[in-house]
Amino acid sequence: QVQFVESGGGRVQPGGSLRLSCAASGIIFSRYGMGWYRQAPGKQRELVAGRTVGTSTYYSDSVKGRFTISRDNAKNTVYLQMNSLEPEDTAVYYCNTFGPAPQYAWGQGTLVTVSS
């Protein structure tokens, strides 16, 4: 059974930073591109960052230059370093596969709240 467990969210002031982690199980992690997605209240879930099995990355325009995705295949974990956070980044953040592979069931996500 594939499972994603996200952590690291919290409440932070505008301009602050957070590092999210997502531990994956039930898949051969190194064979999958991995991505971070977010869903803000009243909005659809959107892709914000993706990392292929190699070193290629994708960032949405809204986070480019502020967020960095990385992965540790030895730990089956993907990370999202978020800097210069803005109130518009407030959302529940999820990880899942990225690229041509099918997506699996979503985890519980981790809530990020950016507010003064």
C-alpha cells in the first residue's frame, strides 16, 4: 500500500521560512518523480514543485525563486524548502508522484499558515 506522510507545516509570519518533509512508503521511491502540491481554502489542488528521478525540477510561477524541492532516495523522502513566505502560500501541502507516473492516494497533508 502506497502511503505519503507529510510534516513540517505550521504558522509563520510573512517573510518567514518552513521546511516540509514527505516520507513515502510502498513504492520504489527512486523510480518516481515526486512533487509538492497545495490546496488553499476554496481552491483546487495545484502543483507547486516537482523533481524528476534525475535532477530536473519544475516550479510554478508563484513560488519560483522562493521554494526549493529536493529528495533523499536513501530515506524515501522529498523536501520542500519554503522561503520568503507570503499569505498567499497559506494552504494544505501534499506530496505525490510527479510526471508520467499515476498519482496515488493523497496523504493527510500538512497545513501551512502565513499570517502576521
